[in-house]
Amino acid sequence: QVQLVESGGGLVQAGGSLRLSCAASGRTFSSGAMGWFRQAPGKEREFVAAITWSGERMYYTASVKGRFTISRDNAKNMVYLQMNSLKPEDTAVYYCAARVWGLGPNTVRPDDYGYWGQGTQVTVSS
């Protein structure tokens, strides 16, 4: 089993920044990937960003490209999401997710990930 715990959410004004962290523990795997999803009230959970275990490939949804950066520190079993230039439409619960297998540009569905954190709330005020 893999346990994921997110932190770093909060309330920020539009244009501001937040850095989300995800601590992974338990089983580790060298060929998998980590991702961030978000879910706003009344909406489906959507893909935000993902990164391979090696960190050599990253994918982002179009709406966050150029504003968000995903990174990982394997020595610390941590994954981060740096969010800049935040907009009110970024308001959501953000979830960290992990998958055992590799990562591709189409690995963007929640069902592609087998492990999930409990989520952290991000609220962007206008």
C-alpha cells in the first residue's frame, strides 16, 4: 500500500502563489508516476499535472501550463505543485495521486491512478 498526505492548501488572493506538498510512504516503485488532480464543487475530478518517477517527463492540463510546476524529491518521497498566478477558477480540493505503471500524455483519468491522498483545499479569492 501507498499512503499519500497532502499539505499546503489555503486561502490566497488572485495572482498569488501556493505550494502544495505530497508526502508518500509505504510501498515505493521505481517505474510509476505521481500526479495532482482537483475537484471543484459540483464538478468532476480533473487532471492537473503529473510527473514520472525519474522526473524526466511532466504533463499539465492546458489551463495551468505556464503557471503551475510539478516536481518531486525521491530522496524525501515528496511531490510538489508550485502554483503561481492563481485564479479564482483554480479553487478546488487538490488531490495527490500515484500510479504503479508508467506515464504518458493520455494518463489523465482518475482511474489511471490507484492511490490517493485525502485532499487539501485551495481557495482563490477575487
